[in-house]
Amino acid sequence: MVDALGIREAVATDANAYRPLLADRIRGPVVVVIFLAIIVVAVLGMRYANQDAAGSLDRMLDAIIRTHIRRDQPLIRALVSLGNPLPATVLVAAVAGAAAVARRWSGVVLTIGGTLAAVTVSELILKPLVGRLRYGHLSFPSGHSTAVAAVAIATAILLIGAQRPCSITLRLVAGLVPVVVAACVAVGLIAEHIHYATDTLAGSCVALATVLTAALFLDVFGPRLRRGSQPAL
């Protein structure tokens, strides 16, 4: 009887234990990715500070994209609209809600907090600091790309780290889908002449660095906060 009770208590403890967002073995590479993303944003920001014209990289990528994708296509407009405030909020709510249903509370915090932090960095810090203009509006980094990429990266982290399905290959494929959608949004912004290519690249890098940093922070401090909130027995 005592052994059975002990087993049930152990199972309950395991069920309530903090589940890391990032596996231990990838945290080193994740730190490298964060620094590389920051470097890309910094280099591009210095290169295009206080400018209102396309650079050589923009002209090359813009020409390639606009050669293959026509402007004003319904699908492209629909993708671009995902970065608007209301659709982006719906996306965040949907992913955070799914994480809450799965009782992945760190995923709820990552999705909401990571996206808000990334958009804040792009819109309130970097855009005024860099001062790059397109059609008279601050454009670097792209807020649309930042918002959609942040939600996509948070979703990918949650899908890859999910308990179901058991196949890691299926989870990796599922995690790749939102990332591809975010990339398509960035391409759509270029095709629709809303942003330069480097604007969308920088926005994606801001999202990448911010959300991955948030995931690392939660994995370091989440277990400690969880233990501190549990009543002493």
C-alpha cells in the first residue's frame, strides 16, 4: 500500500514538473544563434541608418522576388495581413491558448511575452534608433515580420518539444510549418513593396533573438520559481 502510494505521488510530481522548452544539448547552439541574429540586426542597422533608399542587397533580393511573385495577389495580401495588429493578436491568443490546454504554462508565457518583447524592441527601440524610411515611414526592422516570426518561433519550439506525436521527425516537420509561413509573410511584404528585404530580415532576426532568449530565461528560472511556489510538506 505504501509503495503504491509512493508511486502515485511520484507520477503526480513528474506530471507537474517543469518541462524545459529547449533541450540541454541545444542550448549552446541556441546561444550562438542569438548572438548571430543580434550581429545581423546591428550590422544592417548601422548600414541603413537614416536612409530612405534600397541598398544593393535589397535591390538584388527584391528583383528576384518580384520577378517570380506578382503584386496584389489575394494569397500574398492574406499572408501580409497576418502581421497586422488584430490578426497577430489572434495568432498569439491561439498558440497561447493551445499551450494552456496542454498545461504548458511556460509556453503561454513564451508566446505572449516573447512576441510582445520582440515587437516592442522593433517598434519602440530599433525603428526610432535606426531611422530608416520607406514612403516616409520608419521601416527598419519590419514590425510585421517581427510579430509573425515571433509567434512562429514560439510555436515551433512548443511543437518540437511536445509529448505527442512520439516521432521526433513528425514534430520537426510540424515545427517547420509556422516558420515557413513566417518566411512567406516576409517575402509577401517585399513583393507588395511594403518593406525592403533587409527590413524583413532584421525583423525576423529580432524575433529569433528575443524569443530564444526568453526560452532560455524561462528554462533557467522556471524550475526555481515553480519549486519556490510549491508549499512545503
